[in-house]
Amino acid sequence: MDLTGLGIGTWNIGEDPKKKKDEIAAIRYGLDNGIKIIDTAEMYGEGKSETLVGQAIKGYDRSQMYLISKFYPYHATPELERKSLEASLKRLGTDYLDLYLLHWRGSHRLSDTIRGLEDLKKEGLIRQWGVSNFDTPDMKELFSVPGGQACFANEDLYNLDHRGVEYDLLPWQEKNKVNFIGYSPFNSGKGNTIRITHNLKTVARDHDATPHQIMLAWALRSGKILSIPKSGKVSHMKENIAAQEIKLNDDELRLINSDFPQPTHKLPLDMI
């Protein structure tokens, strides 16, 4: 399947026992209302996010869900990938992942990483594999390694404040048929939020929406990427789901671009 539309991000979810009930309710509301994709990682709370996701999806039809997780770069050898995956599957309460990502580049050879992932794929423990926090030169290098062209997706930071991927990475991935997953559409992972400008408020008012819904609608506007906002409450999940219906016209996009300009040259890859 193509990875497009809205998914559920889980960074910082599952770490506070007091929030557990709300977080599980939010994930279940998403699943009950058409969202199929959940993105997590062994790094998130050192497994706590995966554990919470496992509790949230219990009782749901696994075949109707698409689960993504990630492994640390220092686990990027065939033996350690397998160990990481087995631990992730146990926490999630499933026997396979739909997509398994190298969380960011490390010191292990990409050829070893790919070999391990292809073995896991052959065994049916993962359906597809990919990478995260890779820039265009990284992707080109990956494609030059035997088996590298089997990469299914790359997940990078993408929001109004961080548009650098539009310059060369997004076009390269589209040309080479690598799905793009954009994380932190509200920039929340950096501990600061995208500035709420007058233009954002104007566009939001015209759509009877919140500025955050406009940010998410903007991230989803092409219909070609997957965006994975975190939602720790049902109310946030409802807002995110509603944002899918917002279509921004050319005048509104021009207003937004005037505050958050498109990149006109290559920028270093932003990461959180």
C-alpha cells in the first residue's frame, strides 16, 4: 500500500502512568474512526510507547492495522535487528510489523543493515523496511548498496517551520517510489510550537478550524505523504481526523507561504 494521509504518532506516549487511560482512549478512537496506521519506536520511552500501543490495539483486527516501529542505529546489524524486533513484537503483542525503520544513520554498514532486514522480511516478521532521518545524499547512498532499492519509506521532520525536504528530497523520493512519512507536523517534539501568525488565524477562521488543524491540513495538502501527529487525548484525535477534510485553496496557500516560505536552495536536514 502507499503510505498517505493521517497516521498516529506515539512519541512521548506511554511514559506517564497518569495519562495512560487517555492515551489508550485516543488511539482507540483513531482506530474506530478510520485511521489504520500507528508509528512507534523502541526508543520511545525505551519500549513504553510500544507497550501502550500493544494494550490499545488488543482486541482489534490486526489485518486492518498498519504498524510501524523503528530500531536504534546501534542495533543495525542482522543479529541485533532481530533482537530488537523480537522485543518490539512482544511489547506490541503482534507477530509481524508492516514496516520496520532504521531510526537514524549510525556507524554500521548499510549493507549489513539491509541484509538483516531482508532476512526478517523473508521470514514474514516484517512486511517492508525503510529508514528515518535520511537526507537526499543518504538515500542515494542507500540506493547504491545491493538491496537498498527495496527501501519502502523514509520518515523525516516535516512541518511549516521545517520545509527543507521539499527542495530535493521529496521530488527524489517521488521519482524513486519511496514513501515519505512526515513527523511532528506541529513541531511539538522540539518543545516549541510553530508561531501562530495572523495569516494562520485568518485561514483557520475561514475554515471554522484551529490553527493546528490548518498546520496539519497543510502537511497533508499534496495527498502524497503520511503525516503522524501525536494525540494523547480523544479531543486532539478528533481535531486531527477533522483536519483531513480541510482543503486549502491557492490564495490560502500563498498566505501561509508568505509567513513560512518554501525553500529556494538546499538546506541541512532538520531532525528532532
